[in-house]
Amino acid sequence: MPRSGENDQIQTQHALVIGDRVLLRFPVEADRAEFIATRQVSRAFLEPWEPIREPGFDAWGDDGFDREIECRQLHTQERWLIVRRGDGAILGRLALTGIERGPFQCGRLGYWIGEHFAGNGYMTEAIRLGVSRCFGTMGLHRVEANVMPSNVASRRVLEKAGFECEGMSPKYLSIAGAWADHERWAITRDDDC
């Protein structure tokens, strides 16, 4: 078993972006058990904010992880694990979906963090790192995130990461079997076309 410093060195070799406490990287098959365990132990914490999946799809088990692997690096979306530096623990995940090129150069950010890791600033750092990847390597101009108004913690994370609330999208997404209103948050890169 690698020691903490060795584990950090191994993790940083595969990192897309590296912060002070966390890094982002694509999921790999070896992450399956830890990813699923983090999701399952945090289910009650995460479920109120999760969209409804198609019948028979287990978002908390192998189906959910299979989707992470399938979608980790596509033209229209990417999935990045949030990994704690030092011990390599999987804390959560960022997903950039709906990537549009051409005149938009935009994508939608979705995210979650395991319950035991919430409230420690990890997600704010991860979102800042994700935005830096979007604006840097990916060359995007705009990143959006949609949040239920009642999800105060998620709204606060976006605010701390530099996003601004642009308005409300009524009945935007099906959550827990009902169409839920969402606030539309965004951050743009300051540059000319």
C-alpha cells in the first residue's frame, strides 16, 4: 500500500487539474468500489437533489458508475472525480454536460460530494478547478449550473466559486418525481471572440 506522499504523486500523474487540497481526474475502472461506496453511504444526503433516472437504472450502484466511465470524455460531456490530495480519497464528482461549441462555447456543470466531506471547502475548490479546465484546456467561454433555490449549500458554493445568478428556470428538471424550479447560475471568461 502506498504511503500518503507516494499516493499523492501517483494521483497527480493522472490529474487534469491540481489544487491545494483536491485534484480532478477522469474515473477509471479501479475507482468502482470506492465511488459506489461513497454514493451509497451518502444516498439520503444526495437523493433530494438528484434527477430522476430511467426505470431500472441504479444511480447508486454499478449502473451509475458505468455511466461515469462511458461519459468520462466525450465531445458533449466529461466526468471528473474530485480526489483529495494526500490520501487519494474520492470525495465526489463534477460533470460537464451539454457542451456546445461554435458561437456558444458553453457547458453545464453538475456536481455532488459525499456527505462526510461536505462543508469543508472541497467542492468550492473543485468547482474552481473545473472552471479553470473549462476556460483553459477546453477553451470554453461560459459555464452554467442550475440549482434548486432550496439547496442553500449548493448555491453558496457557486457564489464562492465566482458564479452569478442570472434568473429562474421554472419546472426545469424532474427531481423526486416532480418538476422543480431551478436558479440558473453562470460564469464567463472575460475575453473577446
